[in-house]
Amino acid sequence: MLNEVIYLITEVEKTHDEDGFKQEPEQIKTRCFASLKNTSYREYYQALREDEIVTDIFTVDERDYNLSMIKDEKGKKIKPSLVEYDGTLYRIVRRYRRSATSGNRTIELTCKEVE
């Protein structure tokens, strides 16, 4: 059940400013509902073998996920790379598309906490 409010954050790279300095990427937030679960031991240790420490998995509706994607000036889709939940920022490590029994598709976002 999607009962938690999260923000999917898409980072849009900015070019250099008028003085030639590189600008910080612009962050565009999209509010959506998600379900939250902790990673299993298997997922945790598998990620740890690859020098990643994953902590949480957020499941969102595929339509919400698609709404959070941004097109750049060349028409390329930029996917969200961060999740904000309960004041904590997470980096998306893995995306996985699932088909639900009701016919709705969901996206599982395996995340690690940003330090």
C-alpha cells in the first residue's frame, strides 16, 4: 500500500554561468506516494560486496515515476537520482520495474542514505 509521502528528485545539470563558473545542478522535486521497506539480508550483503550500503526500498507507481522524469534541451530523459523521505536524503542505487496483480506497474527504488 502506497501510504508514505516521498519526493523524487531529478537533478538537471546546469552549464557554466556568465563568468565561466560551473553551476550546481538544479534539483526538481516531485511529490508522490510510496511504500517503504527495509532491505533484506540478501540485498544488503549483495550490495555490500559491491561496496554499496543500501538501507531502504521505496515502491512507487510507475506513472508517478514517469512524471518525475525531465527532458533536457536535447530531448533526453533524465531520471530521478535522489529520494527525500522524512527529512532524509537517499541516493537511488537500483531501479526495478514490477507488475502488480491489479495491473498497475510499480517501480522499486533501492536506496542508500546520503551522508
